[in-house]
Amino acid sequence: MHKILLVDRCHYTRQGFKKWLSCNSAFSICETDNLLLAREKIIQWRPNLVIADFTSFANSLHNIQQLSSIYSACGASIRLMLLNSIRHEKIEQYCLSRGSGFIYSKSVPLPELLTAIQKQLSARPPFNMECPSTSPLLTLREERILKLWTDEANNDFIARIMGISTKTVYTYKRNIRMKLGVNNRFSLFIEQHQ
């Protein structure tokens, strides 16, 4: 079974692709609308293929180089297929410079898209079994807190949901910022909503 990770800000696109690809029993699908979590999912879940619409994140990227963490997490073993909603010249140039050979439009007919997906999967080099496993940057609990945080949940709500104290939420947020190299506590929130 091939594992595919969908990275797109559009909820309807992710759900539509997930439903469409799930009809084929050869695929296991995971999805996210967050570039930071996408990197973590790539490291932890090790998909065979990542299908991403980076142009949907164009307004939240302070620098195109932020996409490098996705490429680094994919390495040589995981294929990255770009499926853009609109043309964004800087993003396309950066992705082509990182080795993305083909950039597809979301208006591609589904049979043609399925052929492209199968071609990407068949071209993927096998996973290197001798390579030491990469440990995830964030713990599962930190990932959940980050998701709630970027969804604009306040600290009291996060504490209640996670069953921890508000002070512990602050500690988790500090640790998340340190691990992700974020300068201040508002950066993640601002990047998601620009």
C-alpha cells in the first residue's frame, strides 16, 4: 500500500482528494493544512508521495526558503508532487531548483492526474533501510498544542482540552518555539493568518 500525504490549505481540496484517492485500496491517505506539521508528518509517517499545493501558502510565507524544510524532510526517498491552484512564479522557480520536475495544475483531469501519481510512485527510489531513523522534531502532544495554537485556541481552552495547567501550556509553547526556531510567541499565529 502506498502512503500519500496531502498538503494544502484548502479544506475542500484535501477532503476531495482524500475521498477520491481512498477509492483506490492501494493508497493510504493523510492530510494537513499546515507546513510545520507537514514536515513532522513526513518525518514520522514516511509517505511514499507528498502532493502539495505550495501556492496556497504563498501569503503566509515570509521567505520562499521556508519550503526547504519540506524538501529536507522528503530527502531522496520521498517524491514530492506539486499540484498548484494558481501560478506563482517565485514558488515554481524555487521548486524547480530543488528538483521538482513537474508542476501540475489543479485543473488537470482526474484520469491524467492518477496517471501522474502512479508515475511518481513508480519512479520513487526504495527507502534506504540502513539509514538511521530520524526522530521527530515535535512530540505528538506538542503537535496537538501547535495545531490548537495555530487554530487560535486560547491557553485556557488548550489546557482544558489537553488536561494540563495553563502554566504548562506556556511551557509547551516555549518549547515548540525553541524547537521550530521561531523568534517570538506571535510568529506562528501571524504567519498562518497573513
